[in-house]
Amino acid sequence: MLLWIAVKLLKGEEEGDIAANSNLMGAIKTIIIADLVMSLDNVVAVAGAANGNILLIILGLVISIPLIIWGSQILMTIMEKFPIIVMIGAGLLGYTAGEMILKDKAVGHVLEGINHTLHFAIPIILAILVIIIGKFSEHLAKEKGTVGAR
């Protein structure tokens, strides 16, 4: 799943059913809903770290949600200015997927039994493969878009 997400990241596909709005309040509402939905993992982490303490949960959410909203805006600005960051991030996801495969009790044991160098090679190969497939898919999507516009 992580490999698929990494390739889609480079392909430049956007998903979601949040409707676009032309007025300011609608746009703000869309941004807030999207940021809240995307920060669900943060909410779970705060709840887990609070260990059932309601005050800590509320305080953690009050602090973390604005940080996520502002942080995501800053990160988007940086990624638009330096698109290589997206490629590095996708490669890192591919590398992480390789590490996760190797740490799987069934699959990792079989792969390391074949050759011990696979422990180093698989994450690197998956990182490179994600970048190649993602960039190739992005290229095909752009070609398809320009062909349809003619």
C-alpha cells in the first residue's frame, strides 16, 4: 500500500470528494475540513499519549491542530518552490516500504534466507523503482492531457 501511495504522490494525482468553493468562507471551510481529516492520525497519537486524561487530550488537540494547519501550508509552499522534495519524499516512502517488507516475519525471513545483501538492496531498489514508475506515470498523464486538448 505504501508503494502505491508513493507512486501516486509522484504521479501528481489528487483524490478526495471535497467540493471546491469560489467564496472565501467556503474555501476556508474546505481547508479546515481537509486538514482535520488528514490529521486523524495525529488525533489518535494525542489520545494514545494522553493515556485517558481528557485534559491532556483537549490540550494536545488545541495545540496540534493549528500547528498541522499552518505547517501544511508552509510545507506546500516549500514543495511548490522545490519540487525535488516531493521526489525525495516518494523515494523515502519506497525505502520505508522495503524496510517494512524485510521486517515482516514471513516475507523478510524468506528474503534474507536467499541472500543477506537483500537487506540493503531491497529498500534501495524500491526507492528507485518508486521514483522511476512515478515519474514515468506523471509523464504519461501529462501526454494524455495534452493529446486530449488538441
